[in-house]
Amino acid sequence: MIDPALSWLIGGALALLFLGAALHKLRDLAAFRALVEAYALLPPGLHVAGLLIPWLELLVGAGLLLPGARRAAALGGCALLVLYALALATNIARGRRDLSCGCGGFAAEAPIATWMVLRNLLLATLLALSATVAPRRLEAVDALSIGAGVLIATLLYMSIDRLLGQVRLRALALRGPE
């Protein structure tokens, strides 16, 4: 069990991540549908089911911010992240590394990579951990810690995401056409 302030910090940071990812997909549903089809994980008639993903991400993101829905949203987000990791790992194993992760953010520019699988599994673990909260009443000072922590965690995530995406793109450029 973790401290409730840490649980809220994790939930807040990942709420921003899920909401941002959902909005990225909803801005261009046709491109996201094409990406779902390119992953070749669903039978052709079920590709439209992939269009539920942005709406599920919106629900998870909003739920992580609501006290009564946080635990269910954390577990739902955990399940989505594990499914994303499996989708990435399956296509990496197939040798299909030219796909976008479809997640939005800076790394979306780079083809899929093993670090993206590990990232999703780490985030899923954090979300699962955030669902196990120790009983303690939050104090006023906790709000400052949570707010600052969410800001720092978000900026750190964005920086690492950008860095790893650029490293992947540069490595591919140095390797040249295959």
C-alpha cells in the first residue's frame, strides 16, 4: 500500500498522459483507424473496435481525477497499458518496427521499439500500485506536493519520451535504408 499523496501524484500524471493520448487520437480518427489496421492484431471486420480506444483513454484519464472512480480507472488504465505493450511486442517480434506507437507525444514520430514496451509495463505497474492506497487523510500540504509532483513527473516523462524517440530516429538514420 502506498501513501495517498503518492497515489494522487501517479494518478494525476497518468491522467494527463491518457487525456493527451486520447485527444491526439480523436484529432485524426481516420489516421488512428489506419494505424489500428496496420498493427494487424484484429480481424478485418473488428478494426472499427479499435476506435473505442480514445474513448476508453478519456474515461481512464477523467476517472483518475475523480475520487470515487480512481481505483477502477487505475485498473482500467493498467489493462490498456498492458494491451498496448502486447501490441507493440507482437509487432516487434514480427519484425514490423516501422509502425508508429500511436500514443501521441514526441516518441510517436519514431518507429516502435522495445523501450516502448518496457515504458508501458512500467506505467501499468505504477497505475496498479496507485490503486493500493494506505488509509491516511490528505493534509493541505499534500496538495502542494501532489501538484508539484505531477508537474515534475509530466515534464520528466515528456523529456525522456522525446530523448528516446530522437535516439531511435538517429540510430535508424545512421543505419541507412535496409
